[in-house]
Amino acid sequence: MTVMKTFGAVLGLLCLLPHLAVARLGDTPDALTKRLGVEAKPSFIKPALAQTVVYEYEYNGIHLYAYFWNGKSCEETYSKKSGSFTDAEIESLLKANNFGAEWTLRAHNLWEWNTTDASGKTTRVMVAGVISGDFTIYTVKFFDAYQAAETAEQKNRMNKF
């Protein structure tokens, strides 16, 4: 009986995974629209970083904000309409964005994806985490550029006083 319950749980998970593991960092808006099978809506979010647009997608009970910088998805924030993400759903989203590498759990609900060059230098490439029930994944390059743009914008506002 335990084998049947386990099989049923695995089968149920396999049915759920394709619905979650569809958006990927690096997609263009058109590719993401095609992958999700739903139209993008321009978001009310106005990013500080030039050449960044944000689109919203609704599919399978999930609300997705996708940030596109220079035409490529570089940050995605997922929210469920009801409940929180399960460990299996988070694993599915991480797997969809691992590009053949492994994610490393750094702290509770915070993962990093690193690369190591020939000299042994490790570089953090992507970060993912769960904050207030939302799952966010982003490239470090985008995050650093976004933070710099926000800091510059804040300094600019302060100089006007």
C-alpha cells in the first residue's frame, strides 16, 4: 500500500511540474509568451534601470512578474493565488533555471548558482529565494546593475533638494 501511495504522489507531482517549470531566465518576451501559452500584460512597475520592461503573466493559479533587460528575462517573481509554494514546486522552478548546473542552498529559502572558471575563481551567477511566500529568481548581473541605477536615482533626487 505504501508503494501505491508513493507512486500516486510522484505521479501527481509529475503532472504538476510541467505547469511550473516553463518560464526560464534568458527568454525573450515572445519566447516566454509562447512557453507559457498566455499573453503578457505590461506591468505598472516602472524599473529604475534603463532598457528594462516588466510584463505580467497569469497562468495555472500563478502570477508572474518578468523583468526583461536588454530583451532577455533576468528576474522573475512568482506568486500563487492561494497558498505558498511547496518544496517540490520550488525545486521545479530551480531545475527549470539550472542550465545544467546545481543550485546550492545558502540559507533557509535562499539558493545560489555559481560558476567556476579555469583558475578556480567562483562567480555567483544567479540567486533565488522565497520571501513572504513569493519565489524570485534573478541574475546577479541584473541585480547589481539595478541596484546601481536605483542608488543613482536616489542620489539624483537628493541633489534636487
